[in-house]
Amino acid sequence: MSLSGKRVALLIEDEYQILEGWYPKLRLQEAGAEVRVIGSGTKSSYDSKEHYPMEADASAAEVSADEFDAIVIPGGFAPDNMRLHPEMIDLVRKAYESGKLVAAICHGGWILASAGAAKGRRITGYLPIRDDVVNAGATWVADQPVVEDGNVITSRSPDDLPDFGRAIVDYLGR
């Protein structure tokens, strides 16, 4: 399936989980999508938990949700760092509210909660974020590798990346 012409923002901040950052980026590029790495703007390169860098193409303040068909949020501790930057939350909120795909894995559900994109949705993720997304109005799903609910796709952990990547590609290919 070709995603030629599709534009995806991959959010990035320090302490991202290396596989959850790189796998979706490469998988979507392989399918033909243009992937732009969007950081908080505090620097130009962000380190994974394993100290592997990813260069940002732009900051959240320099882009608009209108430029993208989807936003992907990796996990690790990066989402906790992302929550400190209102521009990152606003980007996700605006994409969600305009009906664009927002996809989060692992701790990425924290951003969905902060952006108002969890309320009324079925969500999965890394177990420690359960209380946060439930308190944000979501229904927690513990036993599925991927949960798709409207324009929100969530996944639990690196083990689920093949299913997560497939779900994003299938959604954007519709």
C-alpha cells in the first residue's frame, strides 16, 4: 500500500524509546509517507533512553496540524518531557479535533490525555499510564496490542510495533 502524498509528524523529545521512535518513522517512510520529526524546540537533536539521537526537522511552534495527515507519539519518558511544552500538546489537540489520525504507543497516551484526545475513547498503552488516561475520560483496554477508536490508534509496547505500524499504514491508506 502506498502512502505517497501523506504527511506524518513524529513527535520527539529526550528519553524516547528508541524502537518506538525509529520503527514508525522507517515503516511510514517505507510505505511512501513523508515523515517530519517535530521536537519541542529546545534543541535540534533529541536522545533516546539509550542515548541514540534523532534530529528534529522543526519545532512544534513552527508547524501546524493542517500540514499533516497524522501525528505519531512514541513512548519512553519522552511524553512526560513533551507535556512541558504547550505547543506540542496544542499540535496534537488541533490534529485530533480536525479529525486527523493521532497514534500513540506506550507512554504516548499521556499526550492524548493532556490534549483532550482520550476522553470517550478506548485506549491502551503501558500499564503505568492507565490511571492518567482513565482520569482523562478514556476506557482502558489492557489485552489488545492495538486499539483503534475513531481517529485514535494506541498500542502498548515495543513488542506491539508490527501491529501498531500496520494499523497506522492501513488507516492512512483508506
